[in-house]
Amino acid sequence: MGKRHLEDAIKQINHPIEVTYRCFELDPTAERDIKDNMYEKLSKKYGMTIEQAKANTQNMVQMARNAGLEFNIDTVVLTNTFDAHRLTMFAKAKGLMKEMTDRLLRAYFTDSIHIGDHAALAELAEEVGLNREEAKKMLAGNEFAKEVRADEQLAQQYRITGVPFFLINKKYALNGAQPTEMFVQALQKIIAEDEITVLNDHDGMICDDDGCEIPKKQ
């Protein structure tokens, strides 16, 4: 949701903005194959009933719907996401990180695909234009593991403990799935601060590669 809100905000701002995606695992200790569903996982983690867990997710589902997204929490397949992150780094090397990120998020939240399964990941890679066999070979080894760990270490340096988290110009931060309006206001403020303010309105001597131009007296 935060990603979608940011994208909507960028569309409203007439200014070039470059977005870089980073890797972050919510639970690096998770198994690849998990029997629990989302509600059972939340129930055990927070000591609530299954009914409470379902009620607590409804607000998130509605927020997603308002952002034009479909979250099927009932059928989400929980898994370890490390290999999915490695796949995004593989895609980044091929210039398709945004496409791969979008597809993985939709696969997880909407399509209920097991994004810890290598065969499923290779198929998703092919869908966005990557070579399926190259993706399978990469996933079978340890390629791009260092790149994922480097991103996670960077998150630790910035004391990031949850996602979504947006770091702008390595200085300003927005935490959580903020509404589009918040992103617009923040980006406009940061852009305004970065603009050069001319402190005088009089001509002065200007020098460039061709020499110096002395202003003429009126």
C-alpha cells in the first residue's frame, strides 16, 4: 500500500524522482514451508484469538482496496522471503527490479503464490521478462545473497525495524503506509528545500569556460 501511495504521489509532482527498492525481511528465521495461515500466525504471535486476528486484518484489507489493491489474506502462503529478495536483486542486474518487485507483491498478497518455492519464483521471473532457466540456476545457488544482506545491514544502520519505510535523500524518513497526500506534502517540501534561492536580483560578473562577462552599467 505504501508503495502504491508513493507512486500515486509521484504522478502528482512535476519533478524527476528516482525510486530505489531495498531488501528487508520481516522474519529472517521463518521456514520455507509454513503450515499456519496468516490468522493462526498472528494469533500465536500476539496472543489473540483467530477471530480477533481476522478482525484486525480487515482494516488493512479495506485500506488496500481503497488504494486499488486486492489483498486475499485468507489464502496468503506464509514463507521465508530470502530467495524472493535474491530474485529481485537478480532482476535489478537485468534492469527489471521494479517489475519483479511488483509481481512478487501481487503474487504474495493477491494470487496466494508460494514465493519461497523456487519453481514458482522462476515462473514469476519469466512473466516479467527474465530467463526462467537463468533464474532457476541463480536460485539453486547463493548468488545475490551478499547484496540482500548488505541492504539488511543498511537498514540496521538506519535503525529501520519495520516496513514500509521510505528514506528520502538519505535524510528524511516516512514510516508506514502513509496516505498519498502525506507523500505529496513531504516530497514538495523536500524539493522546495533543495532548490537554489537567488539572494540578489542584480547582475554581477559571471565567469564560465569562455571567460568572464562584466555587466554593463546602465
